[in-house]
Amino acid sequence: KMKKVVVFTTGGTIAMKYDEKQGGLVPAVSGEDLAKAVPGLDKLAEIEVREFSNVASCNMSPERMFKLSQTIEVALTDPSVAGAVVTHGTDTLEETSYFLDLLHASEKPVCVVGAMRGASDTSPDGPANIYQAVQVAASCEAKDKGVLVVLNNLIHAAAQVRKTHSANCDTFGSPWWGPIGYCDQDRVVFRRAPLGRKVFNPEALTATVDLIPAETGLGTEYLDVAIARKVNGIVIEGFGRGNIPPAMIPGIDRARKAGIAVVIATRAFAGRPYETYAYPGSVGDSKAHGAIRGSEASGAQNRLKLMVILSQYPNLANEPKELEALMDS
Ligand code: ASP
């Protein structure tokens, strides 16, 4: 019997066409049209298309990601459903994929897919990418590997993938790690599996977290804005090992006094932030002022993870050791 795959469409270039009046690509293609444009899709799996939204992915918000996650997880509880595919704009695809991964306990595959060329462009890449995403979602090999990103024949783990080029079809990469598998004509080939996934299950997404990039010469300006906004957490994307301008440190003090969790991430593509150094602005210094280490994921991903954790465990904002154990994993 043919496997069933539910395709959730959210929008993105994959579902856009050129509009002469507006002079650019705009959302235009329905979920049904998307599936119809893929020759041979019906031979891979029984497809059910559900339109979640049709927006450019700059409109994605953590709240929408949470709703999408809940919708997918409910669909996957149906024993007749083998896996899910999510079509998504590529701009924030790595955020939504990571968010879905943080909440994805089921062993069934969820594949997030996008396209760099619009549906009306010459040689659109959307149809081939959707074909491959369904191929992966319907495969036994993809089971228990969390949320996967499938584009351009390659399969990436959600926690490692980044959009690396603003326009090229070969844009998704997993710096340092590489893809975990690929799609071939007859089957899906995996060579690695992501390790160390931790799954959370907050009832609602209640925590707010700001992401602040370290800038050379920066002081407490943005930290003070975040404190005034009464966020529950702040992720600072530091340089290299997580070092930040020393003039930001008094802002960490003020945030901690206000009960706001402060997490240090790195703007490097890979590697953990760490208290290697003891000079002003180092992670050692930030930690002495109440901040904690995040993980080797991007600043944006650390932000989403902190939102999820503080939503599930609000009291951890004032338990730096326990919070760090969860964040740095
Ligand atoms: N602008 C698009 C988006 O919605 C880019 C894409 O899908 O490739 O993210």
C-alpha cells in the first residue's frame, strides 16, 4: 500500500510568480497547484495538501512556527500518515526547521523544503525539491532523524543547516558538518544521523526573547531596549568564542537584576561559545555577571530554543546552571 504524506504549504518563492504590475515575485500559487506541478509525485506517495499560509517567510513568527508545529504533530498522530512535508520560504527556513525540530518527538519524518526560483521563472527548482522532500518523508530511512531540510538533492539536519547564499539554488549548507544524506533517483541515501537532539513540549509559547548581535564599539544601548521591553530572555550573538565588547557587560548586570536570562551565542558558523578567556568581555566575564553559554547553533536558533525552554520552564531564568545545561546541549 502506498504511504501517505501530508504536505503543509506556508508560502515562499516556491509558491510565487512574477507580477508585472508590482515588478517582482509575489505569492500566487496554491498548495494544490504546487503539488500538481510535480510530475510523478503521485507515484511516490498518496499526497494530501493542507494550506497553512501563503506568505513570504519574512512574515514567519515564533507564534506561527508554534502553531505550525502543533498542526503537524497532530497530523502525524494519524496512523495512516507516514510523514510530513512543509513548503517554506528559504529566508527563514532554518529557523522554522529548527523550531519544529525542538518540538518533534515523533519518529515520523518531517521535511522542510523551499525553492530559490519562482514558479514562473525559467527552470524553477521548486518541483524537483518537492519531489525529493516527499521521497524523503515517505522513506523508512528518514525515520527518527528529527526534522530534515531537503533542497537541491541534499538532506540536512535542522540544527546544522544554514542558508549560505542569497540567490544561488545551491544555498543550503551545514557548515563544518555537511549534509547527512542525499536523494537519488531510486532511493534516499543516508550516511549520518544527527546526534544529541533534545525535544521539548511547552503547552504554549509564552516567553519572549530578543536577539542582539555584538557590534564592535557597542555599549548597553540594545540591551537597555530589551530590558525596557520586559523580555524573558536575551541572546547576545558574540564574536568567535562568544566574546563581546566590554561596554555591554553593565547591560548584562541590569538584565539579570530584572530577572532576564542572558545567553551568549557566537556569530561564527560553528563551534561553541566558551569561557576560554578571562579578559573583559569574554564569556568568562559575561558568566561572572550572570550570563550563560548557549549552544553552537546560530544566534537566531539559540533565541528560538531559549523561547521554548523559558515557555516550558519559566523559573529557569533564575537558575543559570540548569538553564545552561539545557541550552548548551
Ligand atoms: N523571499 C522568499 C521567502 O519567502 C525567499 C525564498 O523563498 O526563497 O523566504
